[in-house]
Amino acid sequence: MIIQEYSDELEEQYEQLLSNSQVSMFNHSLKYKIFLKKILTYSEDRYLCCIEKDKIIAALPLFIKNGPYGRVVNSLPFFGSHGGFVYRDEFTAEHCALLLKELDSLMQSNDTLSCTLIESPFENNKSFYQLFNGNLSDNRIGQITPLPKQDIKTRPDEQLLSLYHQKTRNMVRKGLKSGFEIAHDGSLETLQALYSIHKQNIESIGGQAKLWNVFESIYEVFDYDTDYRIYTARKDGKIVSALLLFYFKNTVEYFTPATLEEYRSEQPLSALIYNAMLDAVVGKKMHFWNWGGTWLNQTGVYQFKSRWGTEDYPYRYHIKMVATPDKLNQATKNDLLSSYANFYTIPFDYISSI
């Protein structure tokens, strides 16, 4: 049993690991690794693989970012990406301990501020993360819609609508009746429209939008229709709403929605989500629609997602604060956000408690 860092010679083995793992997600994929490398400048990737009898039993994907307070280790960074242990059924505490020993060695050999492992929402064995011995934690609620399986008795559109809350069914019907032209395509022009509307949406509420290089990297790294789709709603030839989705194994990842403010009341996004879900069931044979993580205090966001027939999949950020607290005496939330962009450092309420 050995630990070996990922290299291209392990590609087939790593892909087999993801295919066989019950907890693997889009974020664990090698294409996502390439994507992260393109957008997370001045960071390094260290994917630790536990190999036994010439087979990868488990892996721990890591990205590391250097900054003024030390190095930050994430599994994985960027907008709540899931990482943590990805493994086959034969994964044991012994395998886990060997991976964690290598991780500890990596942290001790560098000036490390913190290390964060983010569980997969499909993770059922929390004991592996107890071995990590994190001293801080952060909780999220994963919200996932189990997509219906097709049967000869019920039409798939009726199956979907029956999952939704009455208010969501009404929103979908309004969107479908509002005269939008709904389609999907992988053109650069459509991607640019998605980015433009997304930027307007996020900046209007004082948030930080994803940069254009994120969307450009998606276009360069992933294969349209196999890895992702962009659904659009047009009115009079103009894109008024767009939705970016990713596909991995049997799961759809809800990634970036965007709608022009003046069209929101006509519910184009609801129509897009419904059509995309229908295509996921009928065409792509997907089993799950992953809405992503929700903060515990985001009651409005939680309610919106829950009305699409979701089930809760709680998961946790396991954080090990490696540096002594006095190292952060002068740190502010904005310091950490700017110095470690797209990386998780520590819970911000921890700073105020120092």
C-alpha cells in the first residue's frame, strides 16, 4: 500500500476509481482539475492516490494557494466545490490513515495556515473525516432532486410536475405560456450572453460575479452536450435568461442561472429548469439534479430549491487550523478574500473571536 501523487500514467486508473465510487462527483473529475488549474492562478494541485496491488483504492484531491498568512489547502476550492476522499468500496480506515499521514506531511513541510476537506453530499461514512481531526467546521445543506425514472404508465412531464410544489408548478406553467423560445446551444455567443446577464445579476445585489475567464475556460476544457449544456430563453430573438448545467455520471449539476431583471416576472428561468430536467430524464437518463449547497441561514434560497422536489443531504467543511491564532490578529475578512480568492480559509466568525 503506497501513496503516489497523480500523474498522467494513472489517468485510466483514476477514471475507473471515479466510475466505481459511490461518492464521486463532477468536482473530482480530471476535466474539473484542468479547469481549476486554468482559473486558479498561482496555485498548485496535489492529488494524492492510495494504491494497493496496482489499483487506486482512494484519492484525496488537493489545491494549494500561497498568501500573506501562509499556505491554504483545499479539497476542493472554488464556489463550494466538493472534494474530500473519493474511494472504492474496499476503502478502510487504514487506507484513510495513510492518506492523512501524507496530507499532514504536506502541511508540516510548508508554512500552512489551514486545510479544509469538503465532504461529498453522497458521503455516508463520516468516520473517515473524524480521523482528520479538524478543529473547526462549517455546515451546509446539499439539496438534490431525485429525478423520476421513466415508466410506461406516466408521462415524464407529468412525473416531474408532480414532484414540484404547487407554487413552482404555477411558475413553470407561466414560463411555458409566456412565449419564450427555449433551446440549448454551445456557441461562444451564448456563453458570452450568459456571462453578461450573470454579471448584471450578481453586481446588482452587491456580490462578486464569476470572471469571464471562468466561462472561457469552460468553453476550452469541457465538451458541449457531453459535459455541459447552456439552456436559453429568447424573446424577439434576444436571450433573456440562460442556465448552465454540467453532467457527470448520473447527476446534473446546477451551475449558473441568469435572468434579465425586466423579464423575471414572466418566469423564463422556471421554464428553462423544467425543460432541462425533462431532457435530463428522457434524453440523458440522469438520476439526480444537484442544486448545490445552501448555507443554514439562507432560508429563501433553501425554500426556492426545496419546492423543486429536493431532498436534504447535509454535509460539512472539515477545517484544520494549522497556524497559531496570533498569526491572524491583524487579518480581516476582506484580507482573506482578496489574498486567497476562490479558496476557503477559515470561518469568518473565527476571526472575530480571536
